[in-house]
Amino acid sequence: MRILLLTHAFNSLSQRLGAELRQRGHEVSVEFDISDSVTEEACALFAPELIVAPYLRRAIPESVWSHCPCLIVHPGVPGDRGPSALDWALDAGRQEWGVTVLQAEAEMDSGPVWASANFCLRAAKKASVYRHEVTQAATQAVLQAVERLASGSFVPQRPVNSRWRPLMKQTERTIDWQLDDSATVLRKINAADGVPGVADALFGQPCHLFDAAVEATLRGTPGEVIAQRETALLRATVDGAVWIGHVKRPGSIKLPATLAFAPELTAVPYSPLPGWWRVQIPTWQDIAYEEAEQVGYLHFEFYNGAMSTGQCERLRSALAWAKQRPTRVLVLMGGQDFWSNGIHLNVIEAASLMGGSAADESWRNINAMNDLALELITTEHQITVAAVGGNTGAGGCFLARAADLVWAREAVMLNPHYKNMGNLYGSEYWTYSLPRRLGLEAARAIMHNRQPLMAQQALQMGFTDDCLPGDVPAFRAEGARYASKLAAAPDLQARIATKNEARARDEATKPLAAYRAEEMTHMHRNFYGFDPSYHVARHHFVYKSPASWTPRHLAVHRELGWKRP
């Protein structure tokens, strides 16, 4: 079928659906939902047999849905209606939820149901549930709906009962720091994570709260900020305390809490962790290490996968420490939702907001990423593995490729390219690692095409080394089994010797410093040159500016030479 993806943005769900549909032989193009006239024009150009809308913020016009079947992906069970479906479910502590694929009609979310899929609802951040359970269920339901529509024999039915739930307002998200316990505070912030956050105040200043985690040991006066640690602030509740990782102040952008309120922190004590080892009590810890069966596991849980200069430097220190441990295999685990997405664009943007230079902070950040990648590439005493259980993109992909092996979970999406961010050239030694794996022409193609890859596609083209099934816990369990088997292999020392010999030959042919210098010449031009594309693209990205057009590499129907079928 010829299928148009109509979406507000090309988010992880849209990427996954596009890739899954293409894999099944469908002809897919993408159009951003900018205006009714643009959508109508896209339909006229592409002549779709079906429109799938995975992520919209407004209704599809009647001029479109009355002429072409339009399937809406709604993150709620059949009969649930309204724009805050997942928010209400998380806030209510529902244990089961689902995704419904229904046909667009005049009344929102009221059309007949083509497919649905349910899942167990984790008590987790809304954005995390969306990236994992919602995306998985939506993929299952959309593929089923497309098959049913193509068969021509399925008759969609409306739910017997339906209920409209309005947009959840901030008055319904309000935290009462004098009455709410830690579990309640966590649930409220989780239900608003990503967008819109919970309206509140810190140090008497209004802000929105995101990215919360419970603290089990520290106590204080309810509502007071009682400690800080790296990027997070600890705020006391009636029965404990909650870490606040990110905030958004009025007129600003979402930032690490300690950066957004840096001037106010002079009297807030620092609460250090005893070391890199994973703490067994519930607390907030963005870098952690553990060992089992001669395998070291290095976790780094960075919000949205963004890695600031400071985070890169701390992770490099942790990696250097882990390399000295008496292990045979070292696995870099990344985080639950993302492995890594490269440099921290919000922190870079904040540099200019705070009187500094975004170009200078970009330069510091990419050098810190390069130092981290170099630390990984030059590991001599262990086999290194990047266990990619969450999505990864840009510099994160090439940081992973700096490891000896890359194992990816089958449901993740990889975006191994940089150009979508204002034609960035990219670094992290990609000019060394990528051609070495794929060959020069294939490396150029993957950087030029700018398309997301499913894990199985990445394996087939040689970008990764294995593809493991299951959700994140299952992936990590299977990855641990793989790593333990690798560590126990009788030929492991020979394998380590072989990789060190290969690295020495590569270094003699062309030093890593030369690759880095060449990449950084291009990056310097991106950051400091006459073309402001990177700075413009970064600004629009961090401020979530509405799209003005659909990128041409996504909109097949807008390519030069495209002919209407």
C-alpha cells in the first residue's frame, strides 16, 4: 500500500512505524502536520491509499479524512478519548493500559476501532512508557490494522462505551509539599514528564518540574531543597525526599536543575555518592558500576540521552576506573530509555542564555565526547561491549561503535548520522570506526541518507554485531548471559591480543589523532564558521519550534522528479 505518515514530529514512534511498514513492502512517505492546506497538498501529491497518524496535536481536516482512510494512534484503551490519555492513566495508578488504532471522524477519538493492544503499565515516567510500552503496542496494533484494511474483510466496530477525558490541567497536577508523600509526588511528576511538567516553584521562583526519583535516606522540612548532587536537587516530602533532575523556568528551556538554579545553590549542601559502585538503597545516581562473573557493567542514565561536557568528563573518569578492574569484559549499558544521543544541545543553548558562548560550549562538549570515545577505543585489557537497550542517535551511535562489539535490542531505533542538526559533520572518531566496519562507500551512504535504522537493519549492514529480543529487562538479562559466556571463553586473551595488534597497525597507518584533527576542522567550521545552520537548528530544537516544512529526506512525494501515481 501507499501509506502517508502524518505526524506532528518525526519522533521515535513515527520512526519505528515508518521502518516497520517499509520492511513489509509498503511505500511510505512522511508529512509534518503543519496546516490543513499543507496536508491537503501532500495528499494530492502522494495520493495515499491510507494515512496513519501516530502523533498529532490537532484534528485531521474533513477534507482529508472524508476522502482517504485515516488511522489515528491513540495512547489509550478502546473507549478512552481525549488528549491526556496516558497522563490520566499514570496519575490514577492504572496497572494496565493500551493503544487503540481508530478511524478519524468529525468527533475526536470517536471513530470505529481497527485494532488495539494492551500492556502492563509501569509506574514510570510518561515519556519512558511512551518510548517503550506505547511504541511497542502501537506498532503491533498499526500493523494489524493495516493488514485488516488491506484484506477488505474486516469491519471495524465502535466501542460499546466511551469516555471523554479533557486535557489535564496544572490544577489537577498540583503538588502539596506539606501533605503529599514521596510516592504521590513521584506519580504526579511522572505523569507530566516530557510535556508539560508540573508547575511549581523552587527557591520562590516559578518553574516546571521533570525527571523525579525517590530518595530513601535523607530527610528535611517538607518542601525545602535539602541537597544537590551533580544535575539534580533533593526536595523534602512529608515522609522522605524526591530528587528533581530537570526544570524549566519561565521563558527558558528545560535544563538540569542545578544549572537552571545555579545562583541559588550556594547554601545547598552537596550529597555525594561513595563511589561508582551501584548503590543498593533507592537514590538518584546517573553513573553506576557493578560486576558479576568477570564482567563489569557501566550504567549511565542521562536524561533524554543528552551528554553535557561535565557528564562526558565524569563518564570518562568512571570508564578509566572500570578499565583498571580485574574483569575480562566491560559492558557499557547506557540508560533505560536512551543509550546516548551525543552532545547536550540544551546545555549548549543555555551557555548563550547565561552570557557565554554556545559555540565555545559546543567545542568543549564535542571534545569531551571525543575524549570519552578515545578512552573506549584504547581499552587494552578487556573486550568492550556497547549494550544498546534504548534508542541512540548522532554522536551516541558512534560512541557505541567505539566499543569492540555493539549489541542492540531489537526494538530500538538508531540514527547514525549528524546532518539533521544543521549539517553537522560529526566527530567521535566516526571517520575511523565507520569505514573500518562498513567500507567507505557504505559509510558515506549511511551519513548522507539520514534515515533511522531498526536494530535488525543495523545488524544486516554491519553497523552492529548482534540483535537481541525482548524488553529492556529481558535484553539486559540476555546481554549479561552473552557477556558472561564471552568472559569465560578460552580464547578471550587471544582475542584481546588480536584486537590490540589491529589497533597498533591502524595507529601506525594513520593515528587516531589525525582522524580527530580532520573531524574537528569540520566541526570548528560548523561551530564558528559563516554558516549558522547548526546554531539555528539547535535553537529550534531546544525551543521545540513548530515545523515550517517537512525535511525532504522524509517527504518522498516532495522530491524533485516525483510523479503522482
